[in-house]
Amino acid sequence: NAGVTQTPKFRILKIGQSMTLQCTQDMNHNYMYWYRQDPGMGLKLIYYSVGAGITDKGEVPNGYNVSRSTTEDFPLRLELAAPSQTSVYFCASSYGGLDQPQHFGDGTRLSIL
Amino acid sequence: GDSVTQMEGPVTLSEEAFLTINCTYTATGYPSLFWYVQYPGEGLQLLLKATKADDKGSNKGFEATYRKETTSFHLEKGSVQVSDSAVYFCALRYGGATNKLIFGTGTLLAVQP
């Protein structure tokens, strides 16, 4: 069972470069989320989507963009990478409906130097 | 705004010791509450949840009771094992049907044989 798959697992970027973090799920979940995890800070929601073609901002959206053209995929785009975006990024998905558990990928560790 | 506060770690215990990880929350209304666990190198996974006051969530020997009067959701286990070593996150749901979560900062548990 693949679940939520994130690629790449690790990446080093230079300041000002751009990249896309990939996330795909095979559970036919409507809802998908992107979080960043910083040491001692817990997880912060970047963007989320409740279905294909629908996205919305979370707590910390600045510097990021997302799209949701299919149910399965929810890529996160970093434009003009900055050192403050060094973090571990997690993608998650869930069924719709209250209190459905979120299923997480294994994360992408991103360093910007 | 809504928030979650967890006890700071690390918490270091010997095998078979009793575990308590404190979690308190601030929220409007009565949000659903969750504990997620993150094993080394992995994404988060749901451990247990409670959706209304006085509910007790339980799983794998862990328990937590939703206490409205003290706005708390403390995690407990009677006898920990080395395999329980992980980071534990308390979370609350906000934003209605979008199932967005606010996470605490996480508590690292290290169990020694």
C-alpha cells in the first residue's frame, strides 16, 4: 500500500532557485494538506485542498504556491527559495467529513543555502 | 486564536514506567482533539482522538480523556516499551469541515531498556 508518496526525500537548493515538491496519494482522498515542520515549532499548515481545482491558504502560505488538477496529486511550488524556507515538508491527505484521520507522507527535507 | 500547548521534552523513561504527556488547548467552542505520533524518519500517524467532552480515546495502550473543565487532553500509558520511543503531537481541529489541524510543538519520548 503506497498511501501518500512524497518526492524527493532530500534536496539542497541555492537561494533564489525554485522547485516543486511532489505529493501523490492513492487512497482517493478528497482533502490534501501541506505542512512544514521546524524544530521546536510543531507543524504549520501551508496550503490545503478539499478537492480537485480547489485550494486555499493555511497559516504560513507566503513564498509557496499549490495546484490541484487531479484528486491524486497536490504539488507544492517554491519560487525564489529563501533560507527561511529550510524545513521538513509533509504532505497529508484525508477523506472528507469531520475528524477523518490525516495520512502523512514521510516528508521532504529541504535545505536552502 | 486557537492554540495547543504541550509539555516540553525530552521525556526519558525506563521500560515499563508510567507515561504522562500533558496537553492543554485554547479554542472557541469545543474542538475535536487528537494525538499523533511520529516515529524516526517517518510522517505522523494518528494515535487516538476524542470528539466531545468526557470522551476517552484509546489505542495501543495509550489513552487520553477530553476534559472540558480543564481544557486538557493528556496522553497516558501504563507501561511504556522501547518501541514507543517517538515524538508525540497533540492537535485540535479548527475550520469546520475542512479538518484543518493546529499542532502542538511535539514531545520527544525516549524509552530506555
